[in-house]
Amino acid sequence: MEILAFQGLIGLSVAMYLWLLASGLTIVFGVLGVLNFAHGSLFMLGAYFAYTFYGLWGVNFWLAIPLSLLSVAVVGYVMERFFLRHIYKEDHAYQLLLTFGFILILDDAVKMVWGGVAKIPAMPGFFEGTVSVVGRPFPVYNLFIISAGLFVAVLVWLLFEKTWWGKMVRASASDREMAGAIGINIPTLFTGVFAFGAMLAALGGALGTPVRVVAPGIGAAMIIQAFIITVIGGLGNLKGAFVGALIVGTLSAYGILLFPVFELFLIFLIMTVVLMIKPQGLFGG
Amino acid sequence: MKEIIRTEGLGKYFGEMAAVHQVNFTLQEGFFTSIIGPNGAGKTTLINLLSGYLLPDAGKIFFRGTEITRMRPEKRVKIGISRSFQVMNIFPRLTVFENILLPVLSRLNKNARPFSSLNSQKEAVEEAERILNEVWLREERDLPAGQLSHGDQRLLELGIAVAANPQLCFLDEPSSGMNPIERIKVLELVKKLSAERKTTLAIVEHDMDVVFSLSDWIVVMNRGEILAEGKPDDIRNNQEVRDIYLGEEI
Amino acid sequence: MKTRLAILSLIIFLAVLPAFAGKYLLYVTIHILLLSIFSLGFNLLFGYTGLLSFGQAGFYAVGAYGCAKILLAYPSLLAGIIGGVALAGVASLVLGILCIRHTRIYFSMLTLSFGMMIFSLAWKWRDMTGGDDGLVGIPRAPLEIPGLLRLNMAPMENYYYVVLVFSLLAIYLFHRLVHSPLGLTLQGIRDSETRTACVGISVRNYRLVSFTIAGMYAGLAGALLPPLESTVTPPVAHWSFSAEPVLATLLGGIYTFSGPIVGAFLFYVLKDIIVRFTQYWLICLGAIVLVLVLGFRGGVVSIFQGKGGRG
């Protein structure tokens, strides 16, 4: 019994950085109408940048995280401003193809810059160690991820519900033409939202760095996870992304425990079941 | 005259808003019916419900006595209900001819053949040519439909709707977005189709001249409900109807 | 008339190729033919039905592994190929039922996901697929029709002719298919799904038909691989391999008949050149995709036809 509770807590920490990943994807889709296939690659870049800043260059962990976010925001800015923007009016298929092209580029680019070997970054000093949870040693860092994840979730909710920027974004999401007509600078807003989504993904990657392996190919693996989460939760729905991430995170953890090697299929199975019962996702409309 | 389609208590709601509410009406076979009303009255929603594009939240629909309330749109076409769209809905990359050929093939249940060439489908090809003539698009036969002028696209749209040889056809604002010359042509075609085919036509239209000159029956909607229905003269003299049009010449 | 002449010359050229080409050139030509078949199937889904699939490598892999397992147990080339295609057909039918009921965007997401699920299977199910070592020692079994003929496939030229015949057959069938009423139906779905439903056609059913056929084409390409290479490994199921028909079709021309074939040829030419300069081949592939999507959507074939034309 304790094992289940313990594993559930592990699953919760996994769910947190999965949520950060999926939320960015779903926000960008909800507002820009674009499904960014390369979103998982932005997560991966966040991880690589974090690894570089605090793992290789010895920058303070608390500084390394924001630096990583900024770096990925720049990448996101370039992607949107110079590439994606040109094909908003085109068929969705071209947007998908374009972002698919970016997965190819980014996943290979990290090999070029950082080498193909997986990196295992060190845990930042003050997070080392474990805490006793139900009589078993639970890594302090995972507690940090859980709290950080929940904290950011609240921040994001506040951002979209209470701030002026958030209101503009929601207005543009529901009626682009109207929003443009009342003076909202749609192109700039879109770039901002895209960069914001990129930063969420990067945060997920950066937070995950000390507990995950940093390797090329993570980009593709993460986008699949993000897809599964958004299919389960409903594309464009933040609440759905959160719930979906919880489901996938805890299932992964239990899967590794109960069905090692084939835990991925447990998740695919859940996705398939959701698809058959509620094709638009649990919270989709 | 026989009833061709009938609704009972039809309703469609989007959240708090009733797009269509408690609609009971009947269309008579062979009667040219116009559905009129201010913007947002629910006319297009009604057509969507009748053609199967939307499913109702309440009520029932009967086609020649058979209930079809939740029948899928493609099945409704097969039993004889067709429609055209207010926002142009043609096959842009197919040629004008192919745009008509596809619904004809579908009607003849021959659209699934995987290996015969299109030209070998003699019956379908001949019929498609005939319809092409009927809608005055013979010369544009081999153009990609997306390259047609706006007005011609609308003619094609009507052609696709009648190619299914429907018993009942809904035309949703067939002349919307047209310049005056195009409008005349489109409405001429509607008149011609109504006169020459055995299809019962029901059109949503704003042009009152057309409505009153062509219709055998008029249904007036307002705020999702049927306000009034009847012969043109009765509607013309109906005070409530005059009120919602705020003194426009009707 | 000119096109017919060109096609005839091409077929004759391909038929006499073994007379003057070395083994390596035959090997590459076989791969070009395989990519052509693979890409034709992809384009049936994309250019003709409007569905963008990023998981076709999954069905290629089913065809490849299926054929390999059959050949390892019962060395008859025809059994392996037909078995591989059939298995790929079943797989695409089953996964298709799950994928085609959704919007195009969900569809694309799902194809990427299911494609990678198959990759995971190939990689982890050691007992069945050999894991990351894959299946080895696959025989280039003889082409056998019991009682009628038995052709030894050891010489590369012989296998080349088998691949050529299957390719020409596949291309011919594809041509009949896309110029038939079924082909018109699929294109109608591509152009306007709403309209297609409103002319009495069940969009879902035909999407499934298209998906299954595309899966079988991928399976055929996959099934022709093991006798050539004698091994099958998980990378043939990976999403980066799904990118190959995507790029080939983009290069050659999406809405054209011959685009995928021309594109397959160009793909190998490009790859051959690029790989000499850098090992980071995927970056170049990605960059080419960007360039094509942003500037050159008609592909190479459109240059010879004028926009809006069809091959």
C-alpha cells in the first residue's frame, strides 16, 4: 500500500513537468490555432540550456532556470516571427509540416552542439537528499518539482484570469477579428503567446533536468507525451492539460512499477479508451 | 397536397441562447417555400437541423412520415434531402465538371468503384453534362472550380445541390454576397430549377421581391421561433411581420 | 503523348539497367523504388484525401517485420511479401478505425503517436522483434509458385526485377485508383468534407479506405526490404523515417500523381550529396522542408505543369 502511495507521489512530480509541457502546447493551439509539433523540442532545449548553465558553466541554479527560459523564448520568437507567421492563413497541413520540419532541425541540432551522448547533470546541492515519505526515502528535488509545478499552475491561472494581458489573449483566442478591430496588435500578441508557451515547455525541461537524462531524441518523445495528454484532456483546454498530465504522470509511474518495459502501452491504452468514449477529450468541446 | 417534411417541437440551444425553439412547421410537397426573418432569427440553424448538419436538442423531424431526427447528413441525401450552403462550399481543386460528377456518382451509388475510369461511367457522365448545361456552366467545364468567379461558383453550388436529384432541396441564401448582376443570374437559375424539376424548394432569402414573386408559401422566423407562416398575401398583411421589418416595403 | 513516351522510355531504361549498372547502383535504385511506393501511399492520404500522416513508418515496419518473420519460418518470397502487405493492411485498418474519426489535426497527432507506439513495440518486444538488434539472417528466398516456377534470388539483378515488377504494378494500380470514382470521392473529401457528406457520401468510411490502402503501400515497401538487406531493425518504424515519404512528396509535388516518384528520386540524390558533407542529415532535411513549405509548395513536378495541374 505504501508503495502505491509513494509511487503516486513520484507520478505527481512527473505530472508536473508534463503539465508544463502540455500547457504550453494547448495555449498556443487555443490562441494561435497552431499545433506546434516542435513543442517537445522546446522542452528539450530547456533541459539542454539548463544543463549548460548550471551543469557545465556552474551558474547558480536559481539563475540558470530563468536564463534557460529566456534562451528558449528567443528560439520560440525566431520560430514564430520568421517562419510560422507566414503561414497562418494557409491550410493547417502546412503549419504541421513546418513545425515538423523544426523537430527534424532541433533534434539534430542538439546533437551538433552538445554531442549525441546523453548527459546526466548533477543535482543542485541544496536539493540533495531525501525526505521520508510513508517510510521510504523520497527525493527532496521531486518535492520541489511538485511545489514549483503547482505554483506555476496558479500563476498561469492568475495570469489568464486576472491580468489585462491575459484578458487580451483570451479575447483574441475567441474572436481574432474582433480583437484586431478593437485595437489589439494581433501579430505581436501571437508572438508573445508563442514565446510564453515555449517558456512553459522550457521550464518543464529545465526543472526536469536533474532527475532526467538529457539526450537528443527527448524532443520527439516529449511531443508524443504532450499529444497523449492533450488528446486525453482536450486540445485547447488548460484544465484538460492539467488533468491529462496527472493521468499520464501517475500512470507512467505505476506502469513502471507494475508493467515495466511496456508502461508506454498502458498510456496508449488509456488514450485509446478516451478516444473511443469521448473523442474530443475529457474536457474538449 | 402532401406534406414532405414536418418538425415537432424542434429546438437547438447554445448554452443559454435558443437558436431554434419550439419549432413546429410543415412543408408541402411542390410548394416553393421561402424562409425569411431578421438576422439571427435561426433560419440557417433550422436548415442545418433539417439537413442533418446539426443535431437538435429537442423535438423531432419527419420526412414523408419517417422520423429522421438524428439521421446522418449523408443518409438524408440518400433519402432525398439536399442543400446548398450560404458560405460557398464547392470542391475547389476539382474541375467544374467533376464537382457535378461526384454527386451524380454518389446518387447512382457508383462513387466507390476503385478501378474503372471516370469516363467509363457513361450514365453518370451524361447526366453530369446535362446538369452542367442546366446551370449555365458548360463553357467552364474543365476549369478548377476554385478559379470560377464568385457568381459562377454559386451557380455551381446550386448545381451540386440538385445533382443529387433531391425531392426536397434547401437553398441557404443563394444570392448572398453577390453583386447585382450575379444576383439576377442566380435567382433566375433558382426560378428555372423550381419550374423544371420535380424538387420541392425551400429557400432562405432576404430579397423581398424574390420572396413574394416566387413563393407559394412563406415562413417567418424571429428569435428562433416561427412568428408566422402562410401564403404571400397573408404574410404581407400580417402586422407582427410588418413590425419586425420596421416598416420596410414588403 | 509526350508523357507516355517519357514513361515508356523510363520503364525500358529501368528494365535494362542491370546490363550496365553495378551492384551498388541497383541497390540504390531498389531503395528509390521502395521510397516511391511508400510515398505514393502517403500521398494517397495527403494529396488526395487531405490527411497528413506522420506515422506511415509504423506500417512500413509491420510489413518489414512481418515479411521477415515469414521468410525466417517459410522461405518463399511471395509468401513473405504478400504476408507483409496483409499484416500492414490489418494494422492500418485497426489503427485507422481509431484515427480517422477525428479532425485533421487530431488525426496528425494520433498518427505520430501510434507510429511511435509501433516503434516502441519493435524496440522493446525482444522475443518477437529481436529488440534493438532486430531480426537477422533473413534469407533472400526464391520466388516460388508451387508447381509453376522457382527463381533463385541470390543474384541482385533477379531481386531487382522482382522489386521493379512489384513497383510498376503498384504504380499502375495507383493510377487506376486515383482516376476512378473512388479517387474522385477521396479528392472530394480533401476539398470539402462537409460538401462530400452533403452529396451523400460517408466521409469516415472513405477516409478509412484511404488509410488502409496507404498502409498497405507502406507495408509493400517495407516487405520488399528484408530480402534486400537480410536484417530488419527498429529505426524503420521511427518518426524520422516517416519523414522520408513526407519530404519526397513535398519535393516532387503534393497534388500530383508522379510527384512522390520524382520526389523519391530527388530525395536519394539530395541525401547522397548531403551525407558527403555532414552527418547532420536531419537538419538539412528539416531545412529543406521549411524551404518547401514556405516557398515552393508545388514541388518539382509543378514546374513542368503550371500551377493547378495534375500529373
